[in-house]
Amino acid sequence: MNDDHAEDNLRICRALGAHPDATAARLTGLDGDGMDFSVSTTGGDATDRILWPERITERAEVRVAVVRLHDEACRLLGVTPPAHDS
């Protein structure tokens, strides 16, 4: 997620997190309730907790939830989300 999707992380944190001024975001953990990010902002380093749209109970649900959050972040930011693999 961090290496291949750094820009996706940043969009999620800018749009859905508490730091719209984020300049970088690194996933630091996740659980059934959401994802944790270490965020660099114009004011310094911070953390963000982004909750899943609904509680996750199985590993296969993680990708679906991340895609949903990223699509919502793109919508809020006025960015066209990329096409998704089926």
C-alpha cells in the first residue's frame, strides 16, 4: 500500500482525514474498524485514523473497503478515480 499506492494514501487522508494539508501519508496499521496513517503536513507530522465504511471481519474485505474509501476521496477532491480491476 505504501510503495504502490502512496498517492492513494494521500488522497484518502486529505479528503477523509483530519489533515487536508497533508503532503504525504503512510499506512501504519489497520484493524477491523479502520486504517491508521502517519501524515506529514505543512505544520509537521501527525496521525490520522480513517474508519471503514463498515466493520471488516475478513481479510478479503480490506481491498474492497480501501477502494470504496479511495473512490469517495476522489469524489470529494474532484479527481477522477482510476478504473478498477475486476
